[in-house]
Amino acid sequence: YEKGIPRDLWEEALENLEDPDEAILQYLRRYLPRNPDPKQKKKVIDALVRRGHGWQDIQRCLRQYGQDLEEYPEDLDG
């Protein structure tokens, strides 16, 4: 909206976005060992955030992957 892109175009683009879970899970399988130390886990989470994934999506996928999130606040998005 701020860049002057017509609303119908960005709504269409948002509708065509794929669910991010598969991309996140694939990244976790590749770069996060099953028993990572906190430093390894933070490095992977930071990389996913830099790639544009939201904290809620990352958090959900980490739980699916079997990772504990006790050391992270519930909401890092805001």
C-alpha cells in the first residue's frame, strides 16, 4: 500500500503464498541437530528470521521438530 501497489495485486500475491511450514521444517532438518545447544538453536532461529519467517511460524515448526522453547519468550514479533 505504501509503495503504491494496487490492493488487488498484493491481495492476490498474499493468496498465492505457500504455507511456510514446509520450508522452515526443511531448514531445521538440514541445519539443526536433534540435540542442539542453545547457541546452535539461536543461530538457526536467527537465520530463519533473516529469511523473512515470522516467530509464530518458526515456533510452531520447532515444536513439530521436537524442540523445547523454554528459553525463548512467547512473542518475539513485537
